[in-house]
Amino acid sequence: MTAPTPTLGSLRVNGATLHYEVRGQGPLLLLVPGGSGGAASFDGIADDLAAAGYTVAAYDPRGMSRSTLDDPEAEQSVAEHADDALRILDLLSPAEPARVFGASSGAIAALHLLATRPERVRRLVAHEPPLVEVLPEAPAHRVFLARVQETFRTGGLMPAMAEFAAGLKAEDGDTPSTPRPTPQADLKLPPGAAARAERTMANLPYFLGRIVPAFMGHAPDVHRLATVLDRLVLAGGEDSRGELPYRPAALLAERLGTDLVHFPGGHTGVTTHPAEFTALLRRTFDA
């Protein structure tokens, strides 16, 4: 049976117009994308979550894909992106707190939302937020991120992305300056994914130039998060243990005295293992 077409909408927020998509009926479950992806990065799980009895909303973060900035050169901040998520919640679930799933940089925005407006979040699953400022070797990561930006300025996008991706794969005990090489595999896009891949590639300069410095340089309010542990689930990938985006979630879970929930796949498990990921996400929200 063909899945129903999502309802599309747009929402004016401070300095931007957000594109969002809604599926299903029931309590709201907001999906906050990370990286250079948008709402389409959740296509593999949104329909199944909607079929499970949720109103599932996803959106393109400001400046990416179909969410446009009033000022294309505007600097970005975690607080403003978190406020965007709040505006979506206020639009679609004004009277009730919502379940929220955030991936990667989207998890950083979602954590800020939980810390600042906990009454609007019933439960947050934050999957591998790359909050490198919480790590003991944070100064080395600042040097790494500055080097990526310099490569971007002097060498262009693809060399900078290669350096950035290799640094993210560096495991605990490595330094970002000497990452282990990552084998490359031939990937076949599933039907209908070409447009999504094209948008993702088009988003890369904005992501690398403005999202990465602002988000990976962000320090979360750990003390405030400690007061809302009943609403917070920190998550990591089974296959990304020890890698840079995994380690902040693991360290935060240890510092906060809570369990780290392991999801199928690695940092992008929501894309590579959609069925298994959805099943565990449902169980986590229903717990």
C-alpha cells in the first residue's frame, strides 16, 4: 500500500521561513534533522512512525533546502535553531508537550530546547549530538575545526569536507589531526532519492561554513539538563562507538548518571537501518 502524501506547510519565524511536513494523527512527534539534510532525511522512518499513531512532523532547518533565510549571510546560533523547533511545536501542538527526536546537530538544537523550555517536551531522544566542548580534549577539537574552516577558505568545499569527515571518524585516543582513513563504498541511491541527494549537496557549503562552527562550538547547560533527566534519552550508534560524534553523548550520559541507549547502525543509523531504528525509537518513546 502506498504511503499517504505528507501535508506540506511553511512557517514564518524570526529571520526565516521554515518548510515543514506532517504525517499521521495522534500526539506530536517532532523530528529535528542534522547535518546537511532536511525533512527528507527522515523519509525512511516518518511513515512507519505515523502508522504507529503519531502526528509526525519534520522540517528543513533554516537556511537549508526549502527553508529560506531573509539574509542569506546571517550567522547561525543553536538558540535560534532551538527556537525554530519551539515555533513548530507551538504551531502543531500548542496545548500539549511533544516527543522530540534530534539527530546530530539537530540533537544539539533539541537539547537546547529541552534545557530552556522543558515544559514543551514530553521526551527527547538525542542521537549523537557532536558537543565536542564537553570532551576533555576540547582544545584539540577547536584546532581541528579551525583547520577545516581554513581548508574550506583556501582549498574549497570538497577538500574541507574530506578533512571534516575523516576527523569525525577519529576514535577515542586518536587526534583529529591524524584520523584513520575511512574505506569508501559504492552506494546506490534508492528510487526517489536523487532530489534529496542533490539538496543535501547544495546545503554543504552552508552547513560546513556556518552550522559546524556554531553548533560544534556550543557548550550545553549540563546543570539544567540534569534537572530534566526524566525527559531525556541520550543515544549513540552501535557501529560508531568511540568515534567523535558518539563520545559527547556517552560522556554526558556518564556525567548525568543515566544510560546511553544504543541504536542500530552508526551516526546515520536512521538512514542505513530505518526499520530497526524506528522500532527502537517507538519503544523508547513508549517506555
